[in-house]
Amino acid sequence: MAVREFVYLALTALAVVYSLMHVICRVNRSKNINNPTFVNFQKKYFLAYFLALLADWLQGPYLYKLYSHYGFLEPQIAVLYVCGFAASVVFGVFTHTLADRYGRKKLCITFCIVYSVSCFTKLSTSYTVLIFGRILGGISTSLLFTAFEAWYVHEHVETHDFPKEWLSLTFSTASFWNGVLAISAGIVANIFAGVFALGPVSPFILAIPFLFASGAIVAISWGENYGENKRSFSKTCSEGAKNIGGSRRIVLIGAMQSLFESVMYIFIFIWTPVLDPHHPPLGLVFSSFMICIMIGTTFYNYIASFTQAASLFVNGSIVLALISTVICIGSTKPGDEHPTISYVAFLLLEFACGMYFPAMGFLRGRILPEAHTVGIMNWFRLPLNLIACIGLMVLHGDPSTSGTRHMFIICSCLLGLALFCGIRFAALTKDDENLKNPSTEEAI
């Protein structure tokens, strides 16, 4: 069976599986709140936030394809990705401080403007302009996943004085619809780029009206709010470093996160050149990845209420990801490639991600001191991005046909180290009651 037909079959099967899981697990979801003020407040937030998310997801399936379509070689494309990663991590370090000082609403509007400019740069075939666009895209990503949530939490707690317990309702709803939007965006991007034959740049242009709409809603209907954190950036980071150095558990958590998530960053770059030569519908491939993430998250949410150890999910996710990358070492051998097997391995990797992120989020919430979380996470991001960037630059320093396979070998080594850290962490915390029996609501 050709890859294209297999993608259609897999997407349909995965959609059916997720629908069944969603129905079965629905009884475990939190009850809805009927407070009309709260519901209207949620809607005001969701309308702007979901438009921003949709604009972001529309760009996912065809980024690599666009650069390849413009005639750039894989090493040049790797540099473009590295510029985006680097901009995201450097600017992300300061995002919380900027949001607190200058206002969350202003940063949300700034996101919409900056990301729109980034999308416009995709119309250019100039390498310099595209690098500039990737830098803007990296900055925008940091704003998207910081400013919107920070605005909502402040309004929820400080302005409206809603119970903090209701925050999980909003975040679980946002998480579910984020997945739905990602799946839908892949399908829509495929229709415009493939079915309508408008080319790989079309999803980026399509994203711009959604960004304008999101920015307009924020500007018109949102109030401004500011943070109360008066600590300097240097003090935040120094306190974070002290906490890391004083706890083996935090060191192990940071090592697991950096090693596992650096592989995910590399995967974002590598999946397209592995599959695209065999002409699959990239938008639908992307949608199937998103469904697998949702299946993994739903599986975690359901099983989490029965397990005795939260770290089991993190280690299980690492094992599945390791199996996936080992499979890809064999399936991407030059001259003997098996794209269908690689695609199945990618689906397994995305399922592992779906389990990993909520499980790791639970562990971080229980291990990291709340007052120093921002500083600690800033330090965690440094090795994460360094590993990903160095991996992309070194292994794609020349357009070698075996570079992709070498990247999977390196990814397998990174995941092996992550598993070692995970086993050490599990042994260190096996008697910690605080890390056992996470409730379904916490897992969400």
C-alpha cells in the first residue's frame, strides 16, 4: 500500500479510536459550571485564544515543504529552524517579565502583529528575509504560550475572583479544543496547499486573517492587567540555579525534560524530509500526529487515577519514543527506505508525547518550588535548545543522504540517557506519597 493511501486509512482509524476513547472517558471529566458570568468570561477568552491557536497550527504542516519548494537545501533549512528555536528560547526567558511589566493584553496584541509579519515574510524567496521571519516566528511562539494564559489567570483570580479550582476547567477545555484545532488546521492546510493547488505558502497567508481577528478581539473586549513580580531577571535566574543545585530530583527532572524534548524539537524538523519524497498529504499526516497526541493524553487522563506512580508514565513515554527512533534507524537506511514503517513509528512517537507532557507537567508541579518555577524552567530550556540546535547544525552540515538516519541514531542515544535519568528518578522518589495517585482533574 502506498504511503498516501495508508495516511488516509490511518487518519480515519485514529479518528474513530479517539472518538470512542473520548466517549468512554467523558464520565471522568470534571462537571461543567453553570455560572453565566464565568461562562461568558470563558467565551471571551476562548474566542481570541482559539483564533490565535488556529493561526499557529495552520503553519505546522508545510513549513519545511515551503523552504524546500523555494529550492533551499537541507542544511540551509536546518539553519532556518535553528534561528526559530534560538529566538524562541532567548525571548522566552524574558517573556514573563515583559508581560508582568508592560501588560499581558499588550503582549497578546503584539503577538498577533509580529506573527502576521512573520507569515508575510513567507512570500519572499530571499534567504535573509526568511531568517528574519523565522526569528519573528520564534518570538511569537513564546508570546502565544505565555501572555494569553497569564492574562486569563490574572483575570480569573484577581478581577473576577472566581475559585482557583475552576482554572482546571478552562485549561482542560482549552487543551481539548487545542487538539481539535490542530487536527482541523492540518486538514484545512492540506485542502488549500494540495487540493486547491495553491502551494505550500497558502496556509501561512490563510493564517493572517485569523491573527488579525484575534488581535481585534483582544483590543476591543479584553482589559489590561499587570503582574506583581518585582524580582529582577538576574535574581529570578540565580534563585532558580540555587534550587537546581540543591536538589537531585530537580536535576533529574531537568535532564529528562531536556533530553526528551530536544528529540521532539529535532522531530519537528525531520518528519517532512523523511516522508515528503513519497508524496503523502502533509496536512493529513500532521492531523494524524495531532490525533495520536490526543489519544496519548486521553489514555493518560484515564489511567492516571489508577496508577501508583506518576513517573511510570514519563518512563513509559520515553521507552515508546526510544522504540520509535530505533525503528526509524532501520526504516530510513539509504537505498532501502520504508516510509510506511517510518510513518507508523512517528505515530507511536506522537502517542508517547501525548502521555509525556501531562505526566511531566504533574511531576514538575509537585517537584519544583512554585515561587522559583520560572527561574528553574529558564535553566531547563537552555540545554534543551542547545541539544536540538547543535544536533540540527552538526548532523546536517552537508547534504548527506545518511544525515537523517544519523539523526535518529543520536535521538536514540538521547532517549537512552533520558530513560536512565527516569529510572534514577523513579528509584529516588519511590516512597514519595506526593507523587502518587494523581487525580484525573490534575492530569488534565
